[in-house]
Amino acid sequence: MPPKSPESTQQPLPPDGGWGWIVVFASFISIGFSYAFPKSVTVFFKDIQEIFKVSHSQIAWISSIMLAVMYAGGPISSVLVNTYGSRPVVMCGGLLCCIGMISASFSNTVTELYLTVGFLTGLGLAFNLQPALTILGQYFYRRRPLAIGLAMTGSPVFLSTLAPFSQYLYNQYGWRGSFLILGGVFLHSCFGGSLMRPVVKNPRTLTSNKSKIDSGHPNTKNANKLSLADRINMMLDFRLFKHRGFIIYLSGSIIMFIGFFAPVLFLTPYAKNKGVDDYYSALLLSVMAFVDMFSRPVGGLIANTKLIRPRIQYYFSISIIFTGICHLLCPLADTYAALVVYAIFFGLGFGSTSSVLYESLMDHVGPARFSSAVGLVTITECGPVLIGPPLAGKLVDETGEYKYMYAACGTIVVISGIWLFIGNAINYRLLEKEKKRANARKSKASFHTSKESVPLNKSKQDNVAIRGSSAHSSPSNRERESNI
């Protein structure tokens, strides 16, 4: 189910290169901060938990609020991107992250951390994630899976460096000094946003498209008289909730995100609970991120092949199932070497899933509707992202064991992968039937057209036959035919 080409929508072709590769690097920075920081901040969890004397569930709310706000801010980011473009939105996001982390360094309660690290930094990460994904769809079409895979590599690259760097900062400056330094590090997002210049399009193509739109919609002059609901619908395409592929993707992702982030957030505390040294516990995130770093571009290359791209939804579903199976096997890891093996396979599955996470959505709805689609998806997913880690922490508090949490998360992720596989299989079959019906209608229309032309040909043949036979008829008949 490859997306419609820009030619079919009468839009200019994306450049598929050039400055687009600089934009990939800028998106690499933005996506790296957005996905890596909520995981790397878990390095401080055990010590903050002891300082403020809170439970696993309460401390997990920091990352869950951050992730939930990052996803819930998707529609706001979509509206801002559609209005102002990606560059200013990303730069504002970097400033918000900086302000949030600097404010967090002065917090005295865990509730203040919820507001600063959770809300302010999470909103800044939302302004980093959404524009980076949207602008990639504007710069790439044929190489889009590869470009998204390379940009998504920013998450494991940043995670592999931020986790041990955060542990080093904590040992040197404590958690307050670490948050203050990390706030300054977030200003690099502003540098990445400055590289996201808008796509330079062909003016002739834009003029012709504009004239076609104006001619097709004579009431465009009355656009200022639109109601608030109509304006919101123009910014966020709510008709996507009638799109079959979008509903399949959304329902499967809602199930998946309940257990998607908790295994990463609790990996370092799990290793510390097993008696592993603090540095080696943080190193597990680096191992997972290192494997994830290579699996994302490789996953993008695989998804861009002629064999996989027409059925990319199957690749996405199988990657999710593989990740869930890794979580189910995690309780068997009793030694540090076994935890390293788990981190390796977890990184492989996590990277394969993340490399096509947004390409699968774009494959369903197309690049033109992707900005609205990702905004609606993220605000819907913020619920499971918000409650997933606290529920996992509550399970650890009740049982006193991490293995039950990993087993529960693995089961949820496997169920979501099976759900997506079955739903996409049905969707592919329905699309094939719709395609056959469309072809049948075209052939039927061409048949009727050819059938209407048959009497004209037949009459000509009859006239020729009559004229041929009239050569042997009487002169009166020949005169009558000539008169006719």
C-alpha cells in the first residue's frame, strides 16, 4: 500500500536529496532529544526516590507525564507547523526544554518535578518531534523510509551518550547541577531547528495549483466567515477518523503504547535491584541504544526495498511481536550477561519498530495528511503513554518483583502486534477488492463505449455490401441507390 505520489495530487516532487540531507541531520538532533531524554532521565530515579521518599509508581510519573505531554502536544505542534513552519517551532521547543530543566534544578518536591521536567520539558519535546517528522515528508518521497530511518537513529545515538553522561553528571554535581547542565545542552535543539529551512517549490506549479483550487472552490473569499469548528477541521483533518487504515494503526498503537516505554524506563532500576553497579546498570541502556542505533537505518533500508515497501505494515507488525517476545523472555535473565543479551535483542526489536513507526502511518494516509494524522495519533496515544509506566511501577510495588512487570508489558506488546497484523491483512485484502472493482468499472465503461461504436461500423459494412451487390442489379436500382 505505497502512498500516492505527489504527481497524483498535482504537487511538485520533493527534492529527495540536496539540502534534505541537512534536514535529516537536524531531525536527527530533534528526534534524538525527544525520545532519548525521557529514558536517560531514569538514571536519576533511584536517588530522587530515596531523597523525596516516594514509591516506584510516584517516581515513574515524571517520565510518563513527560511522554504524555510530548504526545498530547502533537495537535498544538501540528497547528503551529501548518501555520509557521517547522523551523520556528523547533527553536521554541528547545527554549522550553531549557527553561523546564533549569526550573527543575530548583525543585523541592516531586510535584514540582512533575510540572518542570514533566510538563514544560515534555511540551518542548513535542515541539521538537512533530516538526522534524513533518519536514522529512516534504523533502523526501522515494527515499523517505531511509530518511526517516536515519533521522530516527538520533534516539539510540543520544540515549547511548546521555545515559552514561547523566550518570557522570550526577556523580560530579548531584541531580540539581545535572539538571542545570542538561538545560543548557537542550539549546542544541535550537541549532537543529535553524537548519530546517522550508522547501523551495516551483512557483509555476504553485500558481497553477492555486488557480485550480480557487476555481474549484468559489467560496474561498468567504473563508474568513468560517466557524471555529470549520477552522479547526482545516488545521486538523478529523475526517481521518473515517479512514480505515488510520483507524487500524491508531487502535493497534493505543494497545502497544501501554507497555511500550515501561521496559526501557525500568531497565536501569531493574539492574540495580539485581545488585549491578550503577555504571554497569546505566551501560545497559547504552548497549540497547548501540544496537538500536544500527537497527534503525537497517530497518529503513529494508523497508525501502521493492519487496517490503508495498507490504510495509506486515514488517511493522512483525517487529512489534518480536519486541514483545523479548520482554516475555526478560524474567529469565538472572545475571548481568543475560541482561546484556536481553538489551541487545531489545535494541534490535525496538529499533526495527521505531524505524517504520511513522512511515507506517504515512503509508496509510499519505504525506499531505501526515501532519494532521500524527497530531491526532499523538494526542490519542498520550493516555496509554501516561498510565503505562505508573501502572508498571504499581505492579512492581505490589509484587516486589520486576519480572511480572516485564511479562505483562511483553504480553500487551505481542497482542498489539497480532492485532495490527490481522487488521492490516484485512485492509490489504479490501484494497485489492476495491482495486479490482475500479478496474472492472473502467473495463465496463470502455466496453460500453466500444459497443456504441459497433452500429456505425456495421452500417458502413452494410452499405458496402449493398453497393457491391447492386453492381449486378438493374439500372433502376442503381439509380435509386445513387439518389439515396
